[in-house]
Amino acid sequence: MGKEIKEGFALEVVSVRLVRDAPILSGEEIKSPEDAVRLVGEQLSDMDREVACVINLNAAHMPINCHFASMGSLNYSMAHPRELLKAGILSNAAGMILAHNHTSGKLLPSEDDVRLTDKMQQVCELVGIPLVDHVIVGGDNSRYFSFHEKGLVKNPQKEYQIDYRRLEWDSPAEVAERGGRR
């Protein structure tokens, strides 16, 4: 027997779509942080507050689109992985570059910048859209900080065992010893 629907209650049906805005023109492969800065640096350096954006890439590292995901305050932009990944998933991106500006012109990443980069690497690996770099633009668009160049963004190519007979299983005693943690 079905449950009665409360009077006046309606469950809304929603849909998510990718909406295209005016383009930032680029027909060049992004091979370096300079290429990414050339693409979005001018827009970011003109902002009066921190802005986080994502450049979504196809498999050949050609830009698919640029998504301005977060506009913050003078010295802080709250960006969450779900907002940063949304356009990449909808665009079938094969990689992404995170970019944001520092209105102070100082390029040194904050603790929040480092935490976000680490979290994005983990999340991007899980969804299969590698984080290629995180670039901070400061002052004019000729100066930048690249997490990849400093060795803080790594894209390991992990190989997974596909033959279950070769997997190494922990004994129940080993699992209990660790308190059930991996």
C-alpha cells in the first residue's frame, strides 16, 4: 500500500545544464603555467577581490572552457571541490587547472591555498579528472606561482591490480590490530 502524499507537498524536479558564456579565445594546448596565465591571467589580475577559476582540458590539454567558480572578498575566495569540479564533469574534461588571484600581488600560497590544492588532488584522482596545476596570479598577469612547478601537484599514474588472485589481502588479525583501518 503506497504512502499518502501530504497536501501541499511537491517534490521539485531539477536538472543541471552547462551554460555557455562569452568565450575566452584560445586554440593552443596548455603545456605550461605560462600558457594558463596567458589564458586567464588578465581577467584574474583585473579583479578587485579573489576569484577562483578552473580551466577544463581535453585529453590533448586543449582548453575546453573556463569556469569562474568562486568570487570572494579582498583576500579570500571560498572554493569547494564540488563547485570546482562541476563544469569539468559536465564538460567531460580529461584534466583541469585551478587558477586564482591574490589581490595583494604576493604570490606565496596561503595555508588555505595549500589545503585546497591537496584536497583537489585527492578528489580529482577519485573522479578521474587529474588536477594538472594550481596557479596563483599576482599583480599583473606576468607573475605567477605554480604548484606543479614547485612539486606540490603531482599526477601519479597509478596502476591497479586487475587480477584479484594477485591482490594482497590482510588477515583478520592484521585488520583487528589496526582497529579496522587500512
